[in-house]
Amino acid sequence: MAMRDDDPDPEGTKNPLHNEVSGIVMGPVVQAGSITNTQINYVYRRTVTDGVAAPPLLTVSGQVDSPYRGLAAFDERDAPFYFGREVIATEVLERMSHHLRDRRLLVVSGVSGAGKSSLLRAGVLPRIRGEGLASAPGSESWPCLVFTPGESPLDALAVRTATLARIDAASVLEKMKADPAGYAIIARQAALAQPGPPDRRLLLVVDQFEQVLRRTEEEQREFVTALHAAATTGHEADGIPAALVVLVVRADFEARCADHPELTQAVKDRYLVTAMTRRQLRMAITEPAAKVRSRVEDSLVRTLLDEVGTQVTGSAVTTRGAGALPLVSHALDQAWRGRAGSTLALADYERIGGVEGAVAGSAQRAFDRLTTAQRAAARQVFLRLTTISGDGVTISRRAGRAELLRSPHDPQDVEAVLESFAAERLLTLAADTVEISHEVLLTAWPLLRDTWLGDTLADRLARTRLSAAAAEWDRLGRDQSSVYRGSLLRAAVESVARADADPDGRSVTDVERDFVLAGRRVSRRAVRRQRALTAFLVVVALALATAAYVAYRARAEAVHQRDAIASDQLALKSRTENDADPALAKVESVAAWRIAPSPRSRSAMLAAAARPDVATFVGHSGWVLAVAYSPDGKTVASVGDDNTIRLWDVGTRSQIGDPLAGDNGVLSVLAFSPDGRTLAAGGFDSDDKVRLWDVDSRRQVSAVPIQAAYTSGIAFSRDGGTLAVAENDGSTVLWDIATGTLVARLGGHTGAVMSVEYSPDGRTLATAGEDGTVRLWDALAHGQIGDPIVTGAKSVNVTTFSPDGLVLASAGEDLDVRLWDVATRTLIGTLSTDDETSVSAVVFAPDGKTVAAAGAAGTIRLWDTTSKRPLGARFTTSRHVTSLAFSPDGATLASADFGGVVRLWNTRSQAAAPIAGSTNAVVYSPDGRVVATVGDDAAVSLWDAASHDRLALLTGHTGPVTSAVFSPDGKRLATAGVDGSVRLWDTDAHRQTASIAIPRERYFSAAFSPDGRTLAVIGDGPVLLWDVLADQVAPLPDSGNSIYVASPGSPRGAADTWIAFAPDGRTLATAHGDEVLLWDTATRQRTGKPLTGHVGAIRSVAFSPDGSVLATGSKDQTARLWDVGTHDQIGAPLTGHADGVSALSFSPDGRALATGSSDGVRLWDTGTHLQISVPHTDQVTSLAFAPDGRILASASEEGVRLWDVSYLADDLPHRLCAEASRSLSQDDWTRYVASGPVYRTTCP
């Protein structure tokens, strides 16, 4: 914004200009020296981001301002610099058009950091202003109101709408309080007050709608009623609703949205903002710079994608944390501001310290600008801008400016702190509130993370527990039986005293203070009574002994409280570090358990044990470029660009001796000889040699020369006498190892040879080239076998034989793994990696049934070689994977990556589908030896659980079979189907023994009573109770027929479990719509109140093994746990699934719960309600634990997968210590464990 010559205040000497509507502060303008007006920097600061968009930031002193937004969200003014979300923006516009036509609210959801706000503000709204909505001609001129609700949602809505309508805000608020639905009229006034077509509406976008869901139930009801009326109620004159309403909400608040009936359908139809693909992320990095005629150096783009730990899931990219994308934006913004030239280079990025260093650097610069007094005030500001969540995590909170100014510090010092950090875009300043721009600051800035927050974490955790206890006491009518006593009371008194003495901390509330005072009064009365009783009944000696005992117990309770807090802290730390350093996370979780065995510390151990990477070897100082298993499986060898070879003991998970050093250059390839005694390694060696070492003596025994610039592959012949060396000049050279003489030189490739491998029988040699071909050679005659295999890839990076030598796999720059018939050299299969980068490693498992591949995306995928289908979840790392190697037994897969780490993965945790065929339900026999499956083909199959061979195929049903259940003795199997029949089968004779059938009925779920006498069946009609011994059937009285019914033509939707007997047989649970009824099986009458709380039809029920807990899964995407005795819900719902929960299964010990949905399987710790792992991410129709609890079976359209969950039944500390191969030393204990607990040996 250039100044005019007739500007009334050209020197910028007057006060800043403040626009009361937009909240924008402009000025003052400062003229530097004698430069002209066109060189003046016009600076502004937005104080309110909602409502009206501010003009763009301009600098006309010769510097182009940063095209990146840093930690802040994109706004309309940033639309020219917003890239990567064009497709999603179009999809949202289409949804808006449909919802406008259907008179519905639109919910836009996504995880924190997914970019929901930026999508709406910079991606969607500018498109509406430019081209309008497809279903509403003229909508490009509709008035638009975008705002966040804040602390008073209805007030904010009233004020913003009144401003547009040009009416008094106070009267509007009064009307909305009296009748929230009347907001439809006010919204229509606002729309008609603006220019536009006569049928115009108000476009209303409520950003961060989760702020509303944190308010009271009354406030939520008023706000939701107002919005729903505006979006759905037609005006009496023309029948047109007043507004198109869009709610932008965090994904973890979807279930709470569904608590409002007006939003239930909107939540079901919500638009989910997914993570960016790699291509989209690349556009977001490079295109803003191109917009200002600059560019981002390619090496910087690659480094960014590596450093933030990008991983590919399907076509989407995920990162190591929700804050990674804002981190990238902030790093680019900071690097841009300090760039040396017109191109944003890697050097500029490294100068600011990379992604992690950018935020920390900005924060430290803001802090360094402050005076000593202002730095003291800064601590107070950030302590009041953070809080501790219910599960012990530090999170940010919005604070009132007045609250921050009420402190012993000078208000001017506090204002200076706010201005300094706002200038670095780390704080967002609104008219009356202040908040941290992004929570990445909490972990990225060491001073805040380690000193200010770290030093006070234990006390803040104690304060959080005190606040929760005080709130519960107040809710219960301040009953004195619920106040603190003993050591808890003393700890609370100390906590309040510390809070009163620390002016920088959060002040004590009246309820908290009253709670502590009430506890002290109760304590004093108890003491007086005790003293009187003691004086009357006991002698002095007994009194002294009692006092000593009480003191001992008090000290013990204090120690217990201290250890519990330290254990919780360490358990939380273990969970947060599970991805970054799995080995450390494992020993930390064990240490938390050693300090205080608790549900939270056990949950941390389970989460650590659930990881598929069982060990990590760290030692290389740079990239690890190759990895290999010794033939006996006891040793893993690795080479890296630090020019070292390291040998690792697989059993002890430790390095064997000192590393072997190459003479010069970079080592990039290695191979063991067939007898395991010799190790060969080569690469970019300035001495032009491939060296061989004796593994036992660790001495170099020989070397063979190379004539090219580098070696890209080496392989031993089957007898170990010949070494094949692939060179970058297009040739493969064969050397006699014993004599060091040249045997043969194989040419033919027109580019570098990238890979070489002998077939298992040693008769054939395969080479892969940069020319995109694979060539087969006679290993003895040295002639080429047939024409080369033209793979279709630009370059082939790797080729490998199957163990039987019949199949050859190749992969490279075409992103797929291709399988070739060695005899005919024809393509027999293609394995898609769903990747956008090259594949650099492919390897067959020793049994030939599995092939693994990985590349630059850092994701390791496994496929079944027979079906060509992927196996289970993927192994993910944060860096480019360069090499893979299976252990000889196939149980472990070793990987090497650019992060300098060698990892060992448990391949048995990645289940195959040994039982093929579309499956509706799967169930184990009581002895675990037989698995029964049923599906849409009307057949019932029995399988050997160990060999997976089919034992019997039972026929009789005439339609899809939806349920199967074994009798408690395992001798009978009951099945139910949509053909209206329920059938009993003899599992030994494999024949049908009885059946019942009712025409025009469909049966979806069956359950045997624990005594095996009664079979309960639920379907379209009432619940039926079949006495299978007397062969008598009777309906359960008053059970009705109101259960959820599958959609026509979708019998699979009926494969849910709606009925279950308690283990003691006294209680029967049945699902009816969105509630569960419990029945007394003796009287056949309902007991207690229905279990209510779900907002969608219940699709599955299951009792815990001890019968005390009932689990329910619902279409509302949640699972809930219920106390069977009280009929009350236990804790919060289990949330995380993106679709209805249709399958449930408790582990045999009841300490874990598996939930299934169309988005996969999740495992939960029933003690803490914390998620343990996500073993599977595809559709699941049924779940069943094996009786020993070590295998989890999941059914789907692909068949039945068997998952290794043995960690649920193992001795967790022993298992984790063995996998980590380390312990916590006393120095580690001091570094990682909160002060207080004495050192304990973590892993003996």
C-alpha cells in the first residue's frame, strides 16, 4: 500500500488507525532516512482474523515479502499462494451445492493440522466469489461471514450478523436468547442488507466449531438451534432458507457433534479433509515461490520431504505429527526471510536449523529481544497460555488479555512480550484474547518445553487432578465423604500454597480452594475425635505406636503419590517417543512400570510392544545403504556412507566389536558368502576395489579390482568361488575369488548395471540396468539367455530371484514391482506400490510366499506372491529405505535407511490371508483347534487353525450366512442366515442335526448360553430362545422387532453381533436400535434401565470374560464400555474409527478389546481406554481372539487374516527388554525420569 503525496500524515506521527469492524490496525508509517514515498514499508498487524479479510502485506523497498504463511492459517488474501488443495476445494464446493439444494448443514472435518481452516478461507471462498456455486447462480455476490465462536458463541454470532444486517447487536442477542430458531430471520435480514440477487443467502462458515462443544449444554443447544434454523427453515414469503451453513470441526469432536440431533445426519455425511499426497505437498512447497518469480532448490524439496518424515498410505502422505505441515510452512517462511539470493536454497534452510530449528529460532529471537524484566513476564505469559489435558498432555489454551495483564509484572512488560512473539507469528493476538499460533511451539522451543513447562509438569499434573476432584465434589453437592484425606490432602494443600506463591502460574479457583478447606475441616474434626478417643481408650505407649504407624503410612502414601505421577509422566513420554526411538520408548515404558505398576504404565508397554519393529541398530553416522543377514541368521551386516561396515548380533541386539573401515570412498553394497565366512563390500571406492573380509577374524583377506567409477551390486556364486560385480559402465565382471583372476566380462546393458544376483541353483545370473532391461546369463557358459526382458521402466534398480528360482522380481523408477517367469521371460504379475517415488529394494521371503519392497517414501510393503495382494498394514519409517533382507527363517525383515538406522521388523505381525474367500463372520472353537467361517455364498466352512486346511464344507443355507457360534463344548456349531433359517451342525460328523426356519424372517446373530442348552437368535422379529436339547423354540417376551435392519441388497451389513450371553449365563444382552437391553435369563424379564448413549444403531455387543463389562459398537463410529451391575457407561467412548463399529472381541484376559470397522482394526487397553495399535487398515466384518489370546482373526471380503498379538499375553517387561537390548543407566534415569523415584534396574 503506497502512500499518496497528499497523505494527511506522511511522517506517520499520528496514532495507528483502527478499523472497528475488521479489527485491523494500520500504521504508524515510518519513513526511513530520505528515501522516497515509493520505498516506504507500510506495515500492518491483524488483531482479529475473523470476519473481514485484511489487505495483503506489501513491502516496496525492493524485497519481495514471504509467500509462505508460517504457522498461521491461509486467509482469502493468501489465495494466490495457496496450492495443493485444488481437487479437495472442488469437492467441497460440490458438497456445498448439494447441501444448499437439500437444505442441510455441511460439516467439514479433519485432524488437527490437516488444513481445514486454510482450505475454506483460501481455497473455497475465493472460488465462490469468483465463480459462485453450481446450484445457485449469482451466489458469487452473496455476503459471507466467517468467524470462530470463541468463549461466547451466541454473542459472537449475534454481533457479527447484526453488523452485516446494520441493526442493533444488543437487541439481536436478546431475541436469539429468547428464541434461537429466530436467528433464521436475522440471517435473512443480513443477506438482504447486502447488494445481490433477490434470492441471495448468507454464506456462514463457523471455523473451529469444537470451541462450541466445550461450552455448557445450554450454550451448545442455543447455538446449534440457531444455525440449524438458518440453514433449513424456509422463509414464509419464498420458502428459501436464510443461509448456507458450513461447520469446520476437528475430527476428534465428531462424536460430540452427533450428541445434537440436528447435526447427526450432517456428521454422517461429513466431508473429511485428508492429508496431502506427496505431489500436493511438493506443490505447496514450490508453487508459492514460483508465484513471486522465484524457485525452491530441488535438493531443499527432497530434504524437506525427508526431514518431516513423510510416509505414504494409499495416495496420501502422513507425517510424524499433526504439526509437521505447519512446521514446514514456518521453516520455509523463515528461510525465505534470510535467503541469500532469489532462489530459496538448501543452504538458506540449513542456516535456520531446519524444520525443528525454525520454530525454536523464531521463539528464541523473540525472547532475546526482551529485557530482563520482560523475560520474567514471558514465563508467566506462556504458563497461562498452556494447561494439562485430562490424560496428562500439555496443550495450549486461549487466555484473555486482561488475565495476562493481571500479574505482578508491569503491564507494559507483558505487552512487550506479546508484541515480540506476535511479530514472529508465534502468538495470535485478538481484540481481547491471546493464544499460541500452533502447538508445535510447545515441543520445538527448548526453553519452553524443558524449563518452563518441564520444571512445573509434576505440579501441574497434581493441579489437574485436584481440579478434577474438586469439580466432582462440587457436582455431588459438596459431600464431605468425597474430600481429600491424608497424603492426598497434604499434597493438595502444598499445591495450593505453591500456586499462591507463584504469580506466574494459574490461580486457584474458588471451588478448588473450598475443596481443600473442606478437606482440612474434615481432617481437623477427625483428628479431634481421634485424640479424644485415644486419650480415653489407650495408653501413651499405644498412642506413640499409633502415631508412628500413621506417619509411616503417610510417608508411604506420599511416596506412592510421587511415584504414580513420575510413572504417568514416563509412560506418556514413552508413547510420544514410540515412533522416533522405539527402543528408548520400550525401556521407558518398562521403567514406568517398575516405578508404579498401573493401567497407564501397562498401556504404554502394550503400545511399545505392538510396534512391528522389534529392534533398531544405531551406530552409523550417515546413511545406511545396504544390509544383509548371515546365512545362519545370527548376524546382520550393514554398510553406510560413513565408509564403515558394522556387524550386529541379532540375539543380543548389540554391535559386534569395532566397525570394519573401508579405505576410501563410500561403501554402498555388501554380500555374505554362502557359508557365511566371508563378507564382500564395495561402492564408490577411490581405490577401485571390492574388498573381502574374514567374518570371524574381522581381517581383510583379499580384494578384486573394478574398472568403472563405482560398483552398484555384488553377488557370490552358489559355491562361493566366484564374485559377480555390477559396474556403472554397463558391464558385469566375474572374478575367481581364490586366484583373483578375471573369469568373464558380461556386456549388453547400455547404461549402468544397477543389480546382479545368482539364481538359487547357481546356473543363472540376472542383471538389471539403468537402460530399463533385465538380462539373464548362463552362469557357466557366460552367454546371454534369450532376448533381454524389457520391463517398461526407465531404469531398473533391483532384481531378485524367488527361492525356487522360477520367478524373477524387478523394480525401479516405474513405481511397481514386476514378477517375471524365468523360463519364458514373460510378465506374470505386477505389485503396485501406490508410491510416487522409485523402488530401491525388493526381496523374497525364504519360503517364497511373500515379497517385500520399499523405496524413497520410507514405506515397506509386503505381498502374498500367490494372490498378488498386499499383506496387512505397512511398515513405515521416516526416511528413504535403501535395502531389505529377510532372516533365513523369514520371521524377521531387516531394513536400512537414510536415517542411519538398521531396523528389524516382525513379519509375522503382518498377517497373510490363509483362509481365502469373502467372509461375514469368523469364530474359534473353544479349544482353539478349529476355525469356522461363513459368507455370502451360503456355505459354512470348518478349517484347521494350525494348518489352515479346510476340514469340511457344510451346505444347507440358501442365502448369505451372517453368524456362526460354537457350543461351549465345541461339539456343535450354530449358524444363522438371511434365508430365515438357523441350523445346528455336528462338528465331528460334519452334518446338520437340527434347524428352525420362519418364512420372510432374516436372522443376523446367534449366541449359545454357557451351559450349551439355549441358543438365542436375533433378527427382523422378536428374539427367539431355542432349547436345543428339548428342541423347543419360544420368543423372548417384549423383545419387539425394533433392531437395526441391513439395507436391501446388502446382506453383508447384517454380519453384526447384536446378542450375547454373559459368561455366567444369568444375563442376556440384546441390541435394539441405539440402545441395549439386559435380560434376566431365569425370569426372561428385563433388568434395570436400557443402556443408552449411542447416536446411531448398535451393530455389535460383547461381554468381557468375567462378565462385569459389556462392550457395544455403533454406527456413530464409537465403541462404549458399560458396567453390567450398574448399567452406567464406563469412561469416555472409544473414538478413532471413521465408520461404524461393527465388530468387537475381548481378549481372553479381558484387558484388551479389538474393534472393527470398514477402516480396519483397532486394539484398546480396557483399563485406560487408550489405543494400543492399529494392526489393519482395511474393511473388517468380524473379529475373534484365539482362546490363548496370542492370535486375532479378522474377517473381510478378502478372507480371514491372522494377526500376531502375542504381546498381549506375554511377560511385557521381559519381552520389551529383550527387544530393546538395553536398559536405563543411572545417567539415563536422571535424564528421563522425574525427580523423586530412586533408581531401579529397568532391564536386568
